[in-house]
Amino acid sequence: MDHHELALRMSRGVCLAAALLVVSHARGAEEVVAAIEAADPPADARERASALLDDDVLSEKPVTPGLRGFYQFEGAYTLPKPAHWSKLKNRLELGTQGQFSDSVKWKVSGRADYDAIYDLSDFYSSQVKKDQRFQADFRETYLDIAAGDVDFRLGRQQIVWGEVVGLFFADVVSAKDLRETVLTDFDLLRIPQWAARAEYFKGDTHLEAIWIPIPTVDNIGKPGSAFYAYPPAAPAGYGYFINDEKKPKHDGTNQNFGVRLSTLVKGWDGALFAYRSVDASPTYLRSIVNTPAPTFVYTPVHEKVTQYGATIAKDLDDFVIKGEAVYAMGREFNVSRLNQTDGVVGQRYLDYIVSFEFGLPDDARVNLQLFQRYFTNHDPDIIPKKFESGASVFWSGKWGSHFSPQILAIHSLNRNDWMLRPKVTWNFEKNWRAAAGFDFFGGHPTGLFGQFDRQDRAYVELRRSF
């Protein structure tokens, strides 16, 4: 799987269920948020719970404006030599929501990030410092309009299509902030899109259509940052250079369209979708410059892709089974042969995954996943093999009433390429939580995780929600 789509962070659904049980007895939005945070569900579960709050599903009371949000500190220390502090980030997100009438509601939110490491250290280049020192932007900011059986949402919004919680297989609409690869919590990793969305509800059937006139693409950072995903290395005797990224022009020629139909049949929750878009992930076009010295010059661009997909989920009491499959056309991959125009070749492929999650004694849970990419027109000169397979294991438990340990392991089944993430979360006060953990990577430099072999790190987080 390529690193822009293989983002894996499995969930603890039991925690969200517990939070929602408390919600049914809460008196207001603040208590609901506190209940969810106290249960410490994973990022994707928090997103789904927040969506319920935003849509006023959990309360019949009118939506009234009130400031909500969080402050979060994130510190990281990179372990391999030269060992160094690599992150001292302060993050503040604020939002409010209200309504003009029973059928017209609104939400405004924004986030500001400041990473002090770039003022306290000269380890990173000025280009990386400029890109990652400070950022402020809108988060979800939209109008909700109810018109009978059809609901409209207009503005900057999260659109999550995946059924396998914590994965980016069927979650094709969201752009992502990949400046820390897939290590960021998914509620922070996803970048909202400026979109118009229409949803039709009839019984257990849900039809959704989206139009994105100004697409947002992945934030890949700058060369020289800790987790920049470089294109293939140049052969011996050639130099290496990466141009500035060419993002899609906002001139009406680059627009995204999608439709998704989901329904519930005999306890099986299934969906089909089609999505035509500017690729959120970049393609690294290659040119070869011979003067003053032979050099590979790469330019990140965003091509157009078409994706068709399906998702399915079923709760079988003892365990939950989920699956996703996506067929993609139009995406291009780098090849090693020197006579290939632009250094890339178009490939069609099918991604699919099966996920099993079940409970263990003492409030523990385990999630097992098997996934694969199959290239239907495989070019032998691209790095991935015709079949690229992998597996992941996620375990989570409870230590008393305040501590939640977890371990995530992901490994390629084709080669030695892996990631290991142990973590402990401490819910020490209402609306407060702290976390500490490690991120370990290993494998060949061309691997999805092996390329970050020298970026192993220890980290801490502190969050206050309000």
C-alpha cells in the first residue's frame, strides 16, 4: 500500500458505546463532550460522536451558540543519532454553532498551531521552519439546511466514507496533513474540504452526493522535514532535486464529484460509491537534466483519478467484521527505467481489506486486519509488486479507571517493513487527558515505514477540552 493511503489507527468501539450511554443522561452539550472525552475513544470515534452533536441528534433542544474546542500540547524527541527534540507544538481549536431557524443551522471553527521547536533549534532548514512553525486555518465551517427528506451542507466540512474505523481505504474524499506521516490523531489529520453535500434519507437507505469546486490536497510538507516521503532515489552518477509542489489551479477545471449509496439489510451495513477527483496524493513527475551534471528532477503534481468502492460491516455479537474495497484508475507510479516519459506509468489497482474486532477479558479489545493491493496492469519497473499484502494488530485495554494502554503493529507481508506504536493514555481529570508513547519504524529505505527508520521517537501529549 502507498503511504498516502495506508494510514492505520484501529478503534476501541466499546469506549464510544460507553460514552454514548452516558450521553443519553447528559443535560447539555458540555456534559456530552465531557463524557466522550472521559471514555477516551480513538480519534475516529470522537469524530463520529462529534458529528452527532453537530447534527443535533442527541438533543431536541435548539442549538445555541457556545464556544467549544481544545488546547493540546505535543512534544516529541527523536531517538536515533543525532538525537534531538523534533516537536514542541501548541495547538488551539475553537468553534461555535447555532441556528437561524429550525431548518437552517451553522457552525464555525478554526485551528492555530505553533511549534516552538523551530524557534529553539536550528536542526531543520529554513524551508521546513517556514512550512511547519505556524499555521492557522478554518476547520469545519458550514451551513446545514433541512428540506424535507433532503439535507444540505454547504461549506468547509469533513466527509468520511470509510467503514473500517481508522483506515484510509474507502475514505477517499478527505485530504490529510501528512507532515508527520500517519502518526497524528485522525481528528487532527484530516483536512476539511470546501464542498456542497446533499443527503437523502428514506428508511434504512441513505443517498449522498458531493461537489467540491475548490479541492484541498494532502499537506506533504517540505523536503528535509522528518517525515517527508521522498520519491525513488536517483541511480549512481545522478544528482537529485525536488521542485516546489504544483497544486491544482482554482480556475474551474479542477473539481471533484462523488455519489454514495448506503443501506442496512438484515443487520449488514453496506455502501457503494463512485468518486472522480483531483488526486489528493501527489505524483512525482521526473525529468533528467544533463547540465551542469546529470540530475533527476522531481516535480510533485496532482493528477485526476477515478475510484469506485464498496464497504460492508456487521456486528455478530462476539465480534465485528468490516470490509472495504476500492478500484482506482488514473493514478501514476514512478518507474526505474530511464527512457520512460516523465518517469511515471499509469496503473490500475484494487485495494481491499478485512477487519475483525472482538472483546477480551478485563475490558480489553483486539483488532486484526488483513489488506492487499492488486495491480491489474502491473508494470515490473515500479517498486510495488503485483500483489502487496500487509497485516495489522491493535490491542487496547484498561488499567484501573484512568489508564488506557494500547499497542498498534503494522507489517508488510511482502518484505521487512513495519511500524510499532505503544501508547498509554491517562484521563486524570474531567476534560483533561495526557498520553505518552513511542513510534518505531523499520525496514528497507524504499519501504513505507522503512524510509523513516531514523525517525524513531518518544512523545508526550496533554489535552484540555472545553
